Amino acid sequence: MSGIGIHDLSVATGHHVLDLALMAEHLGIDPAKYHVGIGQDEMSIPAPDEDVVTMAAAAALPILERHGTDGIRTVLFATESGIDQSKSAGLFVHQLLELPSACRVLELKQACYSATAGIQLATGLVQRHPEERVLVIASDVARYALGSSGEPTQGAGAVAMLIGADPAILEVESVTGVHATDVDDFWRPNDHDTALVDGRLSITAYLTSLRGAWDDFRAHGGVGLEDIDHVCYHQPFSKMAVKAHAQLGRHAGTPTSAEDLEIPARYNRRIGNSYSASLYLALAALLDSDQDLAGRRIGFFSYGSGSVGEFFTARVAAGYRSSLRPGSVPAALDARAPLDFAAYRDLHVAAAPGSSTDRATESVTNGPFRFAGVRGAVRRYEPTR
Ligand code: CAA
């Protein structure tokens, strides 16, 4: 076995898009605050018949079409915006994708961090059973209250990753640095469908976690920043990665440049925050770029408010390009249906992700699966074709 890591990776997002210039216009804010100040251009908004389950299944489908389901005995569903207090959203995906019944399925929660936990858990499982593959899916709808400071940093997206031995895309290296502390920077009580956040505190908590995770990474034998070719960050908004990269450079004593972050921000700038998926959208954008990354080392900083941070590295496999889906993400982003500001706000008010009230949803999504509504207090999903 020549390592364990990401064998395939695929992205999905919501049906709609809101141009942040429209939000700026309606809220009387200088659009440069969004485009330059926080580094965001658009945000994905799910249709009424989409949620974390439909996006997750849509992201995973191309992986299963390419590789089949053999050997998949574990599905780890990472999300902050789960749709049930008890049942894993992964079970709905398991059924939609017709995965084998000989499978463990669970949901992982720690704000935006949990997909990284999923990858680390998956590498451990594969280490023990190299013939097995683990489907890790990060899927989130980021929702803040209307009129709050977080409103322009909403979004929606999913990244599915197949973790296995002899990976075709990325070998995850074993050294990792972790950091945990109890901080009230961002949270969502059980009776809230939008996040509560102390924006300023969340930024300093993110940076504190980065320094802590980096120090732990180095203390465990991690390479110096000068030996890392690219760094991908969790991007609640893309400017956060710029702040983090500068901070890491100062902390590690190695100069960094904001330009390093332009490519990994390409998808995030258009999708918005996608919580658990956001870091892996940065990876997707980097892999899809013109740069030849074969043999390069990528650093990852994963942050989940509350808070847990992790810094780890991975090596890009030779021949990784043949496992990508060139142009698929930009095409999906370009295909989104634009919303005007009033329609966006109506959708925000109407969306009640945790509701158990029976209802049928109208058919809107162009994706392969839809949330059909609630019947008998149970959420119902169906393929669209
Ligand atoms: N032109 C250019 N730049 C402008 C501008 C203009 N006209 N007006 C303001 N700016 C700049 C500001 O200078 C500022 O930049 P710096 O931070 O580099 O100084 C930036 O735009 C934002 O301006 P404000 O700080 O005034 O913005 P705000 O207070 O309204 O909101 C925020 C910023 C607090 C981050 C808000 O977006 C928010 O609450 N977001 C949600 C929380 C979040 O994303 N936190 C990130 C860390 S937590 C995490 O990572 C987990 C997660 O996913 C939530």
C-alpha cells in the first residue's frame, strides 16, 4: 500500500445564486465591502426541494458512477446543518445512492470542522482494512439571520470524497496538529435554524486555533511552512484565508503572499460559506487550476467554531489530473438560477430545515435528487430522473 488519501472528489451546490452586488444595493452597503472587504461575490441558495441530503447525494453520485460501491462499508456525513436531531443525514443518502446494507453510516458534528475528522477517521479505518473505502461527505447550508453581520457570508455546498488506499488524487500524510478550546464564537441552539455568531471573536478564535494547531503540528514532527507548496484554509469568507495565511507566515517565520490564496478562493467566492465543505472546495479549486501540482505538498487548516482546529498535509499524486472532472464546477456554478433580492429573502424566511410539519415541496431543482417534503413527520427524498 503506497499511502491512504483522497481517491476521488466531487462537488455539488444549490440551485439558486444571489449576486452580492444585489444585496449591497438593497442594504445600502458599498459593494466593495463584500467584493474586497470580505472577498465574496455570490452565494448559493438551495431551492425549496434541496437540502444537505440532496446536495450530498448529488456530490457523491459521480464518484459512485465512476468507482461503484464495492468496498464502501462506511459513510461519514459531516454537517453543521443536519436535518434530524437523531438520524444521520447519511442514511437518506445511503438509500438514495443504493449503497450496500453492509455499511456503517453516521453523522459527524463540530461546526465547520467535521469533514476533516471524517477524513482522519477514514484513513484509520483504511489503514486497518486496506481493501475498504470510506465515503466522506461534507454538506452544509450556511444560514444567518436576515440583517445580521453574517448575512452576506451565507452559502450552500457539498463535497464528497472517496478515501482509500493507493489514492489517485492525494495522499494524506500522517502528521497532524490539533487544537481545541471552549469558545462562544459561533453556535446554533437546537431551536434555531440560523447560526448565532460573535463575528469579531470568531475571527480571533479562528486565528488562535490556527496558531495552536500549527504549533502542535510542528511539535509532532510536521514539516516547516517552507516545505509546503500551497495551503488551503476553511473559508467562511475568502478574506479570512488571507488573514490566516498572513498570520501563519508571521507565526512560522516564513513570508507568505495573499496571491497564494487567489486560486483556492475561486469556488468559495461564488458559493459562499459551506461550513464543513468549504475547506474542500478550496482544494477542488486548486486541483482544477492550470498549475501542475503532481508531487506537491498541500497544507490544510480546518476550523470549526466552538472550537476545534486541525492542520495537516497531503501530497498530490502523479497523474491526479486524470481523476478530475475538468470544468464541472464552473459549469454547475454558471448554471445556477439567479434570484432577485426579494425572492432570496422570501426563500430564506420559508426555509425551515428542521420542521416536522407535513408538506409537499414544489419541484425546482435540476439536481439528481430532491427533497419531496414531509409526510407523517418523516422527510421524504426521491430521484428526479
Ligand atoms: N471597501 C473595502 N473594504 C471594506 C469596505 C469597503 N467599502 N467596508 C468595509 N470593508 C472591510 C473592513 O475593513 C473589513 O476588513 P478587515 O477585517 O480586513 O479590517 C471587512 O471589510 C469587513 O468589514 P466589517 O468588519 O465592518 O464587517 P462586519 O462587521 O459587518 O462583518 C464579519 C464581518 C463579522 C466577519 C461578518 O461577516 C460575520 O459575522 N460573518 C460570520 C462569522 C464568520 O464568518 N466568522 C469567521 C470565523 S468563524 C469560522 O470560520 C466558522 C464559520 O464558518 C462561521
